[in-house]
Amino acid sequence: MRVDILEAAGIISAVMIIGGVLFSAFSFYDDSKRQKEEIKKLNKENTVICYALLACLDGLEQLGANHSVPIARDKLSKHLNQAAHDDE
């Protein structure tokens, strides 16, 4: 009788450990999937912000702010161009 209880406890423990490992693996996969989706959203948002910044720098240059505006505009333009080609 005592051996049966110990065997049952061992089997229940093993099943719980296996269930915990499976749950952890699924949870990790689900979190990873959500993080990838969030990174895609942030990348799209950053692209829009960069284009808006480029437009602002372009406007400042047209208004005559020529100290460091052309340099920053050229660097941002080159960066966006390289990033567009890296995605392909």
C-alpha cells in the first residue's frame, strides 16, 4: 500500500514537471512572437518620424537656417537611403 502511494506521487510529480516545462516553452514562444510584432510597429513609427524630421530639416534649410541643418539633412537622407536598401 505504501509503495503504491509513493509510485503515484512520483508519477504525479513527473506529469506536473513535464506540464510546467511545456507551459514555459509555450509562454516563451508567445512572448517572443508578441515582441517581434511590437518591434515591427516601432520600426514603422520610427520610419514615419524620420521622414517627418527630414521634412522639417528641409523646411529649415529653405528658410535659410544653413549652419548645421544641411549637414544633418544630408546625414539623415543618407541613412534613410541606406536603410531602405538594407531591407531589400
